[in-house]
Amino acid sequence: MRFKKIKLLKIVLKSIVALISSIILSIAILFLLVYFGLFGQLPDKSALLEIRNEQASLVYSADNVLIGKYFAENRTNIKWYEIPEHLKKALIATEDKRFFSHKGYDTRSYLRVFVKSILLGDKSGGGGSTLTQQLIKNLYGRSNYGFLSLPINKIKELIIATRIEAVYNKEELLLLYLNSVPFGEDVFGIESASRRYFNKSARELKIEESAVLVGLLKANTYFNPKLNPVNSLARRNIVLNLMKNANYISPSLTDSLQNLPLMLDYENLDLEAPAGYFIYQVRNKSQDLLDSIQTKTGKKYDIEKDGLKIYTTLNMKLQEISINASKRHLLKMQKQLDAELKNHKFKQDWIRTISAQQKIDVNDTAKQNIELFDFAGLHTQKLTRLDSLWHYYKMLNASILISSPKDGAVLCWIGGNHYRMLPFDMVLSHRQIASAFKPILYATALETGIEPCEYLNNKQDEYEGYKDWEPQNADNKTTPDSTVAFWYALAHSMNLPTIDLYFKVGAEPILKTCAKLHFKEDISPNPAMALGTLDVSLFEIVKAYGAFANKGQMNELVMINKISDAEGNVLYVRKKSSPEKIFSVETSDKMTALLQQVVERGTAVKIRNRYGIKAELAGKTGTAQNYSDAWFISFTPDIVIGTWVGASTSDVHFYSGNGAGSSLALPISATIINAIQNDSLLNKTYFTPFSLPEDTYSFLDCPPFRQIGIKGFLNRLFGKKERIEASASETKKNKTKKDEKKSFLKKLFKK
């Protein structure tokens, strides 16, 4: 019996030895097949030396804020000296304790995996891959070979790991790893991960923050600190404990760090995109510049992979001020619009139209979770398809464009309410320009020799060739027994005098001015264009008003100051361009003085008496006839601020003065201007005085109205003066006296 047992044991041992030998032989054969490239060519040392991680191109504002990225993989490479020592220690303690002693593979780890994970079935035994092997997986990925996928890929990683260890030192390998490893979402590399979860550079990470990011590597979603903060906190504390066990940090420090809460400063530029509309435009402009560089030098750059740095003209402080101003005002005005639409039963008419045009079943009450934007932010809500369409159809939109008239630099670009949810850019959308066009006509009149003291008819008339056309002033008032001064008509945006001026000037000069301003070419000449029936974009009108602010010279709007490569070599620098002469200096000075009256006493006076703006300012409101488009364009010698507000289609609009430019667009600009006024640096930079010659304001001595007929003749004959409001020239003289008084006191009490 004993003999039989011994014989059976020998047979079992022989079988085990044979099995193990077969496994070893199979592994050896498989190893050789992989080594000699049967399952794909392996990179040699020269190929390994050429390893370059793809890098995202970074976009910076003029005030050096990272505002966007272009990437195939969201990665920003950093240098060895930028990695905090505690981050390296956290990684090594957690992922590969013997990193500095092995040669790419760790035999002890393989034995542990074989015994604990395979023989004993302990899944907590950990993996056997070293940091070097993980690096190879990150760089080259894994291929599908059916049931042999795992052993073949593992062998590939082992072979390449030994080769790469012979090419790079340990510090270089650790840097390659940290620059390539995925951190979940769309983030690759420690720098991008640090920016995403803590809104700071990796070199600024604290110990506990490094532990969070290292802990994230074990399972990108499960330990994501944004999605699963409880799991992330527990994993962070495990990493800190491993650092303590490796004697990298003391037990007391470990305890204090483990008691800290999970403090994130999450920033996802793709989701929030505070400058999303601008970033999109910059990409197109950058690509044009890179194509030009390739044509000249033959060198091709990939904006998604080459880690370029693009330095723009945007002022992020102004951008944020403008975003907040827009949201705050639209939140209030949307409620008022909703009430007016409800009173006019607009939704019922819209439902009938959309059901007929798009074949939507209005009785379909099925609801689904929809990510929705409103002025309170993004949220998920259960809505029917019809309700989700209505939500955006009735929504007010605002676009804001701010530029420097002296060089055309774009300082702020907001194309709508939310770039990701509403990507159509309203800065470039052509909408009815309304009375914001009138300064173009009045400037053309000045160029033809008509003076600001010219008197214009303010009565309804029949216009030859336009018998069915009956324009009116906004207040429906006329003065058939008197004419109105050119300057006063513009300040109060009067329609009838403006039409009279159109016929005095003629269509041809106006069309020539529009052509010089690069407005669209297919303009049909008719007197209605004087009242702003043209479709013009905010981009075009802000650029045009820049000519008034810049002594008649118009600059093209520009967005990019400089582009450099990943190593800092400059590829492009914006050169000073020559502006186009649109108006004479005299005309631009007069127009500036005239548009100051819009602010001081005209349609934009609200900016003074309600919003308390003190800065010298010129500007013009614009209100489409049915309140579908509201405009306000204002400027100083150093800044042009343009605001447009309206719905996505012109049939959605206010039915009251709430939709006027002074009520819908001006308040946004006023909030922006007030913020600039209260910031000492911005105020000093952008709110510079006009410093126009004193006689530029002489037109204010001309009475606003002048009687016509016998009564007017007698008044002029016998010197009876007509009533006139306090003029800006008097205001200017008073201001000069105050300045002189201040100067005298300053000299008197100067130490």
C-alpha cells in the first residue's frame, strides 16, 4: 500500500514538473516570438530616445491667465525640477517601492503576484508592474491578441522596460511617467491633473494634494475626487500611510494630514469655458498663422500636439467682469420677458408654428433628464422635448465685445450665454443695427461739409418714391413749426430729422462709408437704412466706433500677441499694423463731442443719473423697431465697449420699453464701466480724457430747435433768443474752473 502511494506521488510530481516545464517552455517560446517581432515590431533604443509626449497647446490671456487648451490629449509636460519631492515620494511609496533598485522589472513583485494572486487567489496582493512597465503601457498602449493578450502585452512591456532603462536614468523615467500617466476625465500628466483638480501648477502642490493625485492612479473614476470624494479621501489617507511606512513623512505629520478635509479647486476649462467663444476664434487665427509659418519656413506645427504657447490680447479681468454683468442683468430681464410673452400668449402661437414646421407631437408628455443651462448655471432637469426647445427659444442672449481702438486688441469677447451649450457666436451674428448706425450717417454728413448746427426737418412727410413709408420718431412727436439742430437730433436719436439728413447727404456717400468700414457689400440704398435697418455684427460696429475714438483711424481687431513653441522659441510676434483712415481728425473729434451729448443729455443719460458713471464717455444706444435687438456702444480714447442683447430669433422680443437699448443693453455696459471705474489700474488704463479742442463743442451754442416761418423770422430779426439747455461747453468750463481751483489749493498747501 505504501509502495503504491509513493508511486502515485512520483507520478504526480512528474506531472507537476512536466506541467511547469511546459509552462516555462511555452513562456520562453512566447517570449522569443515577441522579442523577434512576430507580434509587432518593438521599439529599439534609438526609437526610445525619440520619445516625445504629445502636448496640449496652451492659450494665455494678456494678464497671464491660462484660458484654454487645444489638444488631442490634454497634457502639459513639466521639467524635473518642477516636481515637488513629496510628490515623487508619494508615487514611489504607493506604486513601486524598489523603483531606484530594479532594472525595469521586479522579480519579487512577480513572485508575490504568482503566490498571492494566482496560487492563493488573493486579489489584494497587488500588481507586478513596475513604474517603468506602467510607463511603457501609457506610451504604447496594449493590443488585442485574443486569449493571449495579457501574456503577450506583459512580455512586450517587460522587454521594452529593460531597453528604456538602458536609455534613460531613473529621474528621466519618473519624469516621463508623470508627464504621460492618465488621471481620468480627459487629463494626462501631473501638470494637467494639478490644474484640473486644484487649479494650480504641480510645483505648488501640497503633500496631501499630491497624495490625492497619486491615489487617483489606482482607479481613475472610483477615486476621482470630484465624482467620488469619500473614496478619494480614503485613498489619499492610504497613500499618506504608505509614505509614513516608507519613512518619507513622520507619524505625527501623517495624522495631521489625514485629518484634513478634501479641499478641491476644480477647474475644467472645457466645461466652464469663461472665454470659450474667444478661444474658438483664436484657434482659427492661430492655425492661419501656423500655415503661414509653414509656407515660409517649411516647418509644420500641430496645434493639438506640439505644446505651443499662444499669448492673446484678452484681459481676463475684463472678461470676468463682463460675464458677471451679463448674467446678473439677463437673470432679471428674462423674468420680465417671460411675463410679457405670457401676456401676449406668444408660446401658444409658437407651439402651433413649430408643430407644423418640425412635425413635433405637442401632446407628447414623455420627459427625460436634460442638461440645461439657465442664468443660475448648469443643471439637469426632467423636460419634454417641446419644453426644452421652448427654454432656449425664448432665452435672452447677450454678446459683449471690448477692444482697444489704438491697436485693435480684443480685450473681451463674449459670444453668448454659455459656449458649450450655446456655441453660436453672437459677436459675429448680423442683426438689425437700429439707431447704433446713426453715427455712421452723421459722420458721413460731417465729411460732406454739413455742420452740427445744421437744422433738420422734424415733421412727417411724404417721400418721393416711398409713398407707403411713414416713419415716426420713437415718441411719435413732431415739430412742424420748427426745425431741430443736427447735434440735438443725434443726441436724442430722432428719426425724422435723421431721414431729412439722409436725403441731404445722399445714398452714395453713405454707401462709400459703409464700404470703408467693411460692412457687408449687398446694401440696398434706401432712406430706411438711415434708421438702422441694416444687419451689422457687433464685431463690425465696435471696430467702426473705434475710428471715432482713434482720430478717424480704424484698426483691424486682433487677438494674438505672440506664439512660441514648447521650448519657448518665438514663432510669431504681432507687429504694429497701419490703421485705415475712415474719417478726418476734425470729423472724429466732432463725432466724439456729439456722442458725448448722447451720454450727457440724450438716450444714454441713464448711465449718469441712474448708474453714477463719472468717466468721460461717448456712446450711442440702438433699439430695433420691434425691440428685437438692443445695442449700446460706448468709448473713450482707449477702449470701445459694445453690448448687444436679444433672443436667438427676432420674433422673440419685448413689447415695451424694457426692450430698448437703454434698458436692455446699456445696463450691462454700465455695470462693466462701473467696475472699471472702481479698479484703480483699469480706470487709469482705459478711462482717459478725450482732451478735444475747446471749439469742438461750439455747436452746443446752437439752440436745439429753431422756429420756421414768419414767427421764426421775426424772432431772429429782433434777436429773441430761444431756450436752450445747459450746454456741455458750460459744463466743461465749470469743470475747468474746478480743476484750476484744485490746482491752486494744491500749490498753496503743498509741503
